[in-house]
Amino acid sequence: METMENYKNIAIILASGSSERLNNLDTVKQFVKIAGKTVIEHTLDVFEKNRNIDDIIIVTREDYRNFCTDIVNKNNYKKVRKILAGGATRQESSYIALMSLNEDDNTNILIHDAVRPFISNRIINDCIDALQRYKAVDVAIPSADTIIQVDDKDFIEDIPKRKFLRRGQTPQAFKLGVIKKAHLLAQNEKNIEVTDDCGLIKKFNLCNIYVVNGEDSNIKITYPIDIEIADKLFQIRNFDIPNTKLENLKDKVLVVFGSSRGIGKDITEIAKHQGAKVYGFSRQNGGVDVTDFEKVRKALKEVYKSEGQIDYVINTAGILKMGRLENRDIKDITEDININYIGSINVLKSAISYLKQTCGSILMFASSSYTRGRADFSIYSSTKAALVNLTQAAAQEHLQDNVKINIINPERTATPMRFENFGAEPPETLLKSKTVAIAALLTVLSNVSGQVINITKNKEEELAEFLRA
């Protein structure tokens, strides 16, 4: 998607709630830690990295302003322009943020709840796109449940038609002039019964409100169970392929472990074609076994000595063996764990010091089986799940070092390792190895970190375009 430059895009993040419905916590819900970060950090990450967002305003509680300042500094958020003390209600907090702005009335404003950390770039971009045609935009999803209207004695009064009902989400998006007018009008009225900013637009009948499709995953953390759900969602969450250019590999130093065949070999060849300085290692090529920490450390040391820098490291080395756990030899099991898991630890630990110097990137490989263990794949699936946790934890540890650590999660891929285990399969059902290789290179070139990058068959043609570009 091309950057929309018609008008400035400002995100207002509302984080001044009191968490009355989470009163068992020792902090308010927007500052609860999930998956290594506070909820508001996860939310800010999305807006900070979205190419269409220009500025961010945080509205928080007075007693958390310093905490928010620390968060902004720690994460090096460059788009956060203001941290304001909010009001006693959501409406007051929105008003405070809006009145702090002196921009043109056509400025695009997105108002988002800090406690919706799963907001996607697609929703943000669709809202901004809709503001090219409408002055007010809401985000909603169809209701999966029948909604009933009751009276004050809990008797059903009406059952509206479900096809016309939606469940509202955020962000809500507006032209600055119209949403400012709505809030100024509201200042002259008492006891206004609206729950969000679109409610004010509707009350004063200022313009039509267009609805953008939301997403089921764009949940709001409100109740204690939502914390548990969010934690699980972060564990299995994956991201689309980052949008960058392979030509940015030119003159970069890339080290690939597991480069002798399959995806590792394709990564090596494509990167060389794009002008990268590529060093490939494997047991067959250079005798570097990732299970041997000293050999991995020495290989990287030699590359650094030769080039004076290392920009990217990719570890594709892995092994897949089938069999019931009780029937497998413990020596065989240990080898699987050492190659698939310990090997990645060895590569990661050896590479970090070099990547700190270049603000570089390291990439590991998961499998679609990491989300749920499968019979006859207990060791393979569990090592891949461990790698996802390793990636997420290490990315958080090295956030301030600006070292990006991610993991690729490809669907079934046509590689020698797969053919050895599953034999011939219809080629149209498998990802091409080069497709995954392109996705891997795009990921190390990106600024995302701590993410599972999902590669599916329907992305094949899109990724092939990067080679033709």
C-alpha cells in the first residue's frame, strides 16, 4: 500500500481508564505486562511502525505520565509528540487531546483504545483510506450472537435483526474539524449518553459515519479473562511478510547456517544475486555443525574478521524425524533437540555481539506444527514451539540494542527434508522453497522484531514479484 500523503494522520491513544472491571490487578489494564511488554506498548508498536501514521498523542492518567515517558524513551518511539493527562471519562480524554491540536480541519484523526493491542495495519490503513471519502469512520465486526433488548425488569423488549447489527471496535477516524465540532457542542449539554466519539457525531447529526470492517482478533482487554486470552493470542500471533525491497541487500553481509540445500541454499543464491556478501555454512559446507557452539562462534568470528561487520544472520539448519516418543531412541531424540533448538541458541548467542554493532537482524525457522503438538512429531513440534518462545523472549531482551529477532513460519514446503519424510506430494499443494527464501530475506531487511512471520501458499505469486522487480 502506498503512503497516503494528502493529509496528516494523527493517532490518539486513549490510556486513562481506571480498570474498575480488573480490580484484582495491582495496576491498570493498559499497563499490565503481557508477552514481555505492557499492553500499551504492544498498541503503540503498531501505530509507530505504520507508514501512514505521522504523529501519536498518548492520553493517560496523571499518575502514569512519567511511566509513559519512560516507555516512549525505552522503545525509542519517534512519532509520539505529546503525553497528556486525561479526564475522568473517555469523552473528556478525547476532548483534551483534540483541543491540543492546531492542525488543519482536514487532518485525519484516529482515536484508539490503548487496551486493543491487536489492532492491525490493515484496519488502520482502511480507516485512513476511508477518510478520503468520508468525514467520520467507525470500525466494527458482524455480531455472531443474537442481540436482545430488555426493559428495566429484564424482560425482552425487542430482538433486532442480526444482519444489521455490528460490534463496534476502534480506532474511530475523523476529519479533525468535524470531531472537534462534535466535542464543542457536547460541552454545552449535560448527561450525554454516548460511549464513544462516533456517538457524538451521530447525536448531533454532523455527517454520515462509514463503517470499516474490523477483525475478531482486535479484542478489547476489559475483564480478567481477556488478559488470559490476550496472552494466548500473542503466543500464536503471526505477521504478514514485511514490505521492503530485496535490492536493499546490496553490499550487506549475510551469514546463512544450513546453506547446503533447500531453503538455506535458495536464500544464499538469491542474496548473492542481489549483491549481498554471503557466507554459507553447514555440516557439508565448511564443516560447521550448529550443535557445536565453538564452531558456530568461530565461523562468525572469521566472517567479521574478513568483512568488518555482520548485518544479517539466518539459521535454516533443522531436522525432521517421525515416530512415537516411546519407540524412539534417546540418542536420536537428543540429536533432534540439539539441531533444532540448541543449534539456534548457539547461532543466536554467537551472533548478538556483531548484530549490535550494525543494528542487524537474525532469523530462525518455525513450522506450522508449533501451535499444537502432533502425533509422531512430538520432538519436532515441541522444538519449534520452543524456538518461537526463544524468539519472542530474545527480541524483548535486545529491544534497546535495536537488534531484530524474528522467526519464519512456512506452510508445507517443497524441500529435500520434506521429500525424505513424506515422499512425492502434489507440487501444487506445497510452497516453493524459493518463496520461503524470499520471505526470509524480506524479513531480515525489515524493522519488525519478536514476530512470527506466516508464509502461506496464497502468498506465492506476491512474493515471486520481488524477484521480477
